[in-house]
Amino acid sequence: MSTTLKVAILGTGVIGAAWATGFLTAGHTVTAFDPADGAEARLRSQVEGNLEVTGEGDITSAMERLHFAGSLAESVGDADFVQENGPERLDIKQSMLAETDSAVPASAIIASSTSGFAPSELATKATNHPERIVVGHPFNPAHLVPLVELVPTPATPAEVVKRGLEIYRSIGKKPILVRAELPGHVTNRLQAALWQEAYSLVDRGMVSVEDIDTAISYGPGLRWAILGPLVQQGLSGGQGGMRHVLEHLGPPQEVWMRDLGQVHLGEELTDKLVAGVDDELEGKDPVLIAKQRDEMLLELIALKRKYGELP
Ligand SMILES: NC(=O)c1ccc[n+]([C@@H]2O[C@H](COP(=O)([O-])OP(=O)(O)OC[C@H]3O[C@@H](n4cnc5c(N)ncnc54)[C@H](O)[C@@H]3O)[C@@H](O)[C@H]2O)c1
């Protein structure tokens, strides 16, 4: 997509600033709105910091294309694409999206970054063209991680879905289409499945928090970051591929699946998990750890580009 888009960013906290960075880097114009005191200065400083980290594009040119509006209606008035990043509260999002829907051109797509609400729920107060309200769910740190989940409503036209996917690809994202509305979309459900068993194993005293992090980040996580869990599983079957793996290891795997724990995040388990993470972080600076994670992420993403996996 070579056209320059007018993009409105609503809510300029962590996620809004990350989206602004991505759209500006791709050459688009961004008009942001956030009612909090000092939001514009924080956004400018956050976006500048993000641009320095990614090292992509001309920072001066990007910052010149970043505008801040005095109201939501003003920011979306001539937008081609709106990305909503308000607080994760249904009532707030519904009213932001209803106001957006009544002020934005009929041809614009309105995407919400919501971590878990369904687009139909978010669109219930919109009366103009609620069918173009979709979810575009990013992953933190969202100025670096390419994944976006696009979730349409059953009423969303195929053309809107197609254009939404193209727009995300045009800013270097790797979108997936979630074909139905599910609480937590798809990726947070996958994470929840893993977290559930990790919490359960800690609760039962089977392993430390640190060893769970070691198990994933030095084991399957390395392979998952390259291929995902399913094609990777198929490769474990050698020439017989996925069919051989499932015939050979599927039956014991089903036994393990039936033994998985169900947890409740009550006070006792919460205390155990917090203590485990505190132990793991003892003597380390979380700010430095996050910085190092971002540096490694950039190198991983560069590797994926080198192998043609990302544009
Ligand atoms: N933080 C994450 O890891 C993450 C990841 C993916 C998706 N999300 C989703 O992104 C959205 C934003 O999350 P965040 O972490 O950036 O939150 P945040 O608290 O950092 O930012 C929310 C911003 O919304 C602003 N706001 C409040 N009312 C508003 C209004 N009426 N109009 C415009 N702006 C308004 C606030 O002033 C604040 O700056 C949420 O829906 C969240 O679920 C967050």
C-alpha cells in the first residue's frame, strides 16, 4: 500500500504511542487525541524514544507528521483509519467508538486495541456504520512485536477485513484474522492455556517460577519464536511429519492433557507467583531486563527479515 493514510490514534498511553510510532515510520500522518493532562508532551517523548529504539525512518520527518487534536471528533474528522487505545473498560470504549463512528468519514475503518472485548460488544452504541468497527489487537512492546489480531463482527464486510489486513501489513505488522468473536481473541487464550498450567505447577510445588521461565525460554520458546508450535511439532515427526507425531505421541499427550490443572488466582496462589517472580528478579534491574528484551527482540525480528519471513 503506497498511499499515505490519515490515521487517528485515540488514547495515547503505552499502546497508543506504539501504534503512532508504527504508522509514522511507514510514512502515514497521525492525529492523536487523549484527554489526560500532559498527554501530548508524553506522547511526543514516547514516540521519539520508540523511533530511536527501532532505528527505522527519519525521526524529524516522522515527528512533523504527528499532530495532536483538542477533541476526539477533531482527531477523527478526516481519518482513513482509526486505532482506539482507551482504557480497557467497556463503557468508556463503547462511548469513544460511538463518538468516533458519528464523526469519522463513512469509508474509514475503526479498529480497537482491546485485549479481550468482542467488536460487537464495543460497537453496540454506534449507530452510523457499526459494521466497520473491528478489533486490531497488538502485543507489547507493540512498537516492536509484529503480531496483530484482526477480529471482525459477523456484519463486517469482507472488503473492510481485506483493507484492514493490508493496512496493518503496510506498516510492517504480521496480522492474523480471527474468524469468530471469542473472549481474549486467540493469542491471549493460547497464553492463558500455558499460564494456567504454569500457575498450577507452581501451586502444587512441582517447580519454581524461575524454572518455568527457563523451561520455555531455553526450550520450546526458542523454536516457537521461529515456527510456532504446530509446524514445529510436525517437524518432530521426521519424514512421517505431523501424522506420525500425532499417531506416535498423541496418545500419551492426551493423558497429559487430561491431567492439566485448573487454577483460581486466589490470595495464596497470587502470593506464591509474586514471590517466585521476586526471587527470580532478585539483584536484577527490571528496567535493564526490559531494555535487553527489546534489543534481543529487534535482533530476532531482523533475523526474520533476513530469512524473508517479514517485509
Ligand atoms: N498494555 C498492554 O500490554 C496491551 C497490549 C495489547 C492491547 N492493550 C490494550 O490497549 C488499550 C490501551 O492500553 P494501554 O496499556 O495503552 O493503557 P494506558 O492506560 O497506558 O492508556 C490508556 C489511555 O487512554 C486515555 N483515555 C482515557 N479516556 C479517554 C478518552 N475518552 N478518549 C481518548 N483517550 C482516553 C488515558 O488518558 C490513557 O492515556 C487497552 O484496551 C488494552 O487492553 C494493552
